[in-house]
Amino acid sequence: MNASGNFIHLALPYQQSFLEPYMDEETLSTILSIMAEQLREQTRIC
């Protein structure tokens, strides 16, 4: 997490074209952002 409490997204350990079915970078970024927000919410609840 950075100082603002946001998760830092590192580079994927494989090429983007490896994803099957292929997801473009914007879709993958959106999914990761949603998952990160859900994780933050769960952390606040505990």
C-alpha cells in the first residue's frame, strides 16, 4: 500500500497475452481495483 492506503499494482509476472480468454489492460486494471477495494472493506470490518 502507498501512503494514501491504495494498493500498488506491480507488473504481471507473465505477458498480458497469456491471459485466456485475453483481457485487455483496462479490463484487468478495473478488476484488480474492484478486488482491492473489496479487500480494503473487509480489512476495515475486522
